Amino acid sequence: MANTQNSQKKKQQTIVRSHNFQKLYGTNLAGGGTEYDFRFELFNEKIKMDSNKEWSYISDALIILTPKAAKRLQTILDAYIKTYEKDHGSLSDPDPIKLDEDKIE
């Protein structure tokens, strides 16, 4: 057990935030993979547009990850979600948002 704790401490890295660092809060996301990377629109709000009476999501950011970074994110999220569900109960799997690339402004 002590060896595991020591190896985990050795893996910790210093993080320096750039001058334009910002936090984004997301309530939903949509996207997927391309041949080269993974791209996800990060949403925080949705509004009903007067022009077409449909709900439109407000995208605060586009997150682009290399396949390795996406895999790392999956591993991190899997661990945090498992702990969260253990403490708070099972999360429902929301219906995916399908993006229409022609409607992105």
C-alpha cells in the first residue's frame, strides 16, 4: 500500500494556468469523433428562438481533444462518476443531442 501511495505522489504534476485561463460551466454537451480528434460543444443554456420556435442550445466553447487526451478524460470521468454514484445514487443517461452542422452559427 505504501508503494502505491508513493508512486501516486511521484506522478503529481505542477499546473501553471496561462494568463487567459478561464473556467466554463457546462450543463450539457454534444459532439463526437473525427478521423483525427474528438470535438464537443459545451452548453450551459438553451433558449427558445422567436424565428423558428425551437429550442436552441447556447454553446460556450468547443473542446477539441486528441484521441489520447479523450481516453485520459474517459478514465478520469469513469472514476469520478463511479464515486459520485456510490455516494449519491445512479445518474440517468440523458438523451444525446444531435448536432446539425448546417445550423451552427
